[in-house]
Amino acid sequence: MELEKKSFFDFVRLLHQWISDLHDVPAVFWYINSANNKITFFNNNDSNSFNTNVSLLLQNQEYARTIVLSEDFEVFSHALQCAKNQHPTSVVFRIHGEDGETRWIVLLGLAAPDASTCYVGLLACCTNLVTRAIGLEKDITPKESIELMDTPVLLVRFPGKQIAHANQAAQDLFHFTSGESLPLLDALFANSSEQSRQGIYESLIFSNSWRGAVTLQDRQGQPFFCSARIRPLVHRGVSYLWVKLQPLFTLPQSTPKLVSHCAGSFSQAQTEEELLQALLAVCPGGIQAEGVMLSRIFIDENKVMVTGVGAPCKGKSRRVEYPYVGSIAENLVRFGLDHLVVDETTMSTRPIDWVLFIPNGIHSYYAEPYFEMGKLKYVLIFCSTVANSFNTLCGAVCRDMVADFARNLARVDTQCIVNQG
């Protein structure tokens, strides 16, 4: 067969036919247009079998670094460089799936025969083939699997919430000593309310996963901020929580006083606007904001309702309605973001930026989500008329503050309903 006589799409279809003859081998086909660096997936739905975000694996090298085994990363990175330079590549490497299992991945690629700017590739999960070939036991224990990971992972018995095991990275993070009994998971939460912790567990029960930002503390009580992903896991009849952490930075010791001060202001507020004014007055985490907006999220109705206070929001109506599609909320949900920072709105392609922020002279903002039962309910947006006013560290000390804001907002809403009745 002469590949150069095959058209590009005929070639891809032929590859698909070949791989389809191998049962139990999940595969994703893709191509890159080198002229605009755009990657397209032919059968993206098949990526579920990898138990990881296949598109991010190929697009974001920092994400890849967190899931590709460290000893295989150089080989993987070289393969991506081959794709960039239009050179053929054929490599095998291993990744950590989101369930903690190690998977064997094959990456094949070559320049498209009749399209000089395109590069076609195949990513296949061949773990089962490797397992059968070398006769390994597939039933690796959860304790063994988390030891394979370089990032901090806790294995927690559920519903008792006793930490059954912490891998070496987690032991270093929390300053656990070898041989000591590990605490309850709840003991690691710093300054968080019972309600916020219950919200995590409710999401696990009803949505089978939880992902978000949390403030934790080590054995010495030193708080630190991190993103977390929690999933339930059952092994041989025993239920666990798989807790994967990504530390971001250490929090300042003054956080509890700041939260307490703002909580007092919240309790005195009688309206939605007064709550927002109280939040703007404190500006948690050193946020330099000129205004703050509350966006109420109604995903099923494809709408968000926005109320704002502060200079950029003066003269604007209360609870203005915008489509959910194209909103900040959609980005937060779609990409599983813990927050969103926009440095310059005029460089954005997001519709809400052009109908809400740019017309009001807002050039940058920091958006912080609030979830209930695993569903996005509110987004708080700190705004500035100056570009680059925020960074990813801004919201570190306001996670619990946002939860307290939400509780007081529920109180205000209830009182409003009573007064109207």
C-alpha cells in the first residue's frame, strides 16, 4: 500500500479500521493543523476509557507532567516535539489515571500524506494488552496505586473518614511521621464550616465526585491552599475516598481574623446589595477591586442573573439577565475551574465580556464560584477598570468567606420572601 496515494481522510479511516480489529483497545484519533496550532479529535468520546483528559494530555504540557510517569515524561515530550516538527513518532509511555490506576499508552503520529500543514496521530490505551503479554496481576491495591503517584494522595475510609494511607508526597505535605496513626479527614480542614464539609460529602454521594479548592492544615496547624479532586473507590468490598491534592501556596496567618471581620458585616446586611457592599469593603486576600458582582446561576434555564455594586456598576439595574451559554459560569463548569482570572477583557472571545464587562469599562476581573450539592449556584466577580489587577492567589483567603456570604444570602432571600408575603 502506498500511503502517498491515499487522501488524508482516507488514511485516517484506514487507521481506524486497523485499530478496530484489535478488541479492548480504546483509541483516539486526532490531527493538528500546524499552521494555526489547532488540534481536532475525530472520536473524542472514546477518550472516556482512558480515565483522564486526553485533550489536555496533548495540549497542556504542565497537565501532562502531572499524570505522565516522571521516568516516561522525556519520551512523551520528545514525541510531542516530533509532532510539532512534522516528524514521525512511535512511543509507549505510562500515565496515572484519575482513578489511580497506571495505564500504558501508545502514541503514533506522522505528517499527513497529502496535507503539508497537517499531522495525524493515534493515542491508544493498551494496558490490557500489556498486562496479558507480561502476565501481571491487574488487581493492584489502592494503597499500592497511590504510592505510584508523585502528587499528594490520601486514601480515606468512608463513611468513617479515617485516613487509611497517605503516600509519601502527602506525608511530606502534612508532616506526618512514619508509623504514627493518621487523623480523620475532617481534622485536616482549616477554619472550614461543617456545612462546607458536608457539601463535599453530599456531592460525592449524589454526583460521585467532587472537585474544588480547599484550605487544609498540616500537623502543626499551618494552613495552606490547594485544589482537590475526590472520588469514591470500592476495593474488595471496602469503600474509600480517593483524595488527590495539588498544593498552591501557604496562607497568611491573619486569615481567621479577616473572615471573622467580614462575617460580622454580613450578619448586619439586610439586602443583596448590602451583602455585596460588605464584601467589597473588605476586599479579601488583598484583592484590588472597584466593584463586585453576584451572578446567580440557572443552568437548566440557560440564564444567569447579575447584580453589581461599586463604581463600575453604578446606574445598572438589579438582577440583569444574561445567557448561561457564553458566561463565566459556563467556563467554570465546563473546564472544572476553581476560579477564573481575566487580565484584559478586550482580548477575550467570551460573549459575556463584550455585553457586560467591556461596556462598563471593566478591563480585568477575578471570578470565584460557589457550589451546593455539586452544582454551581453563585459566582462572585471582583472587577477593576485597570488591566492585570488580579492573579490566581487573590481568592486564597476568601473560600470560607464566600461560603459565609452564601449563607447570609440565603437568609436575605428568605427574609425578602417573608416580607413580600
